[in-house]
Amino acid sequence: MVSLCCSSEKFNISINMVQNKPEGHPPPPAYQPQSPVPVYQQPQPVAVQQVAVQQVAVQPVAVQQVVITSSKLGDRPSLTTCPTCRQRVNTSVEYKVGAFAWLMCFVFIILGMVFGCCLIPFCSNTFKDAHHKCPLCGAGLDVHKRL
């Protein structure tokens, strides 16, 4: 229902509205916020602790590589790595009289080869021991013994 009122001094309009509510139903619930309104606080000052930083110099660590040489170099010059100077070298060989040369000398004497044949083991490198050396630094690398 709408009503209008007019007066002479003032022009006054009032509107009255009547809601038609169905009978027997409860009124709708009032609005209630689900969570409280967040309250923002200013951050509290934090105590800062000063820490002294010390710089440490790191020195590189030298790693030594272990070189395993073969003890089976044979009686001829061979290619190997010298453990002293750590260079890849072809060995120099020096032949020296060893136990096998003396044994063959006695064998030749017993078999009756006189006339100086017993001296053959001392003249031929096939009966002597082979001593391998590094040609750069002179270090002894290996000894190949015949016996």
C-alpha cells in the first residue's frame, strides 16, 4: 500500500510500504559475519644481532697420482711411465751378468765344451739380466732376471 500526503507549506511525500509476509513462516535470520574482522597490528621491532664474518682462504690440495709400473718389462726397451719424473718414456736397458749367465757357463764346462765356449754367456745379452732405467732422470725402473 502506498500513501501520499501533501501539505501546503511543504511538499512532503511519504511512502509507506507494507510487505506481504506469508503467515506461519519464521522471519529470516539476521546477518552475522562468519569470522571476526582482522585487526592489523604494526610489526614489533626485532633486535638484530651483528655477527662478525671471517674470511678463510682455501688453498688447493695437491693430489698425487700413484703410478703402478709393470715389473714384467722384459729384456728389450719398453714404453712405460717413470714413477720418479712421471713422464712416459721408452726405457734404456743395461745388460749385466747374473745368475743365469754363471749357470750356463758351468753347464758348458760340464758338457765338455772347452776351447773358451764357456765364456759365451758373458758375451751374449741373451744370458744376462736386463736392468731398465729412465733415460730422463736415470732412475732404476725394473730388473728382468733370466733365472
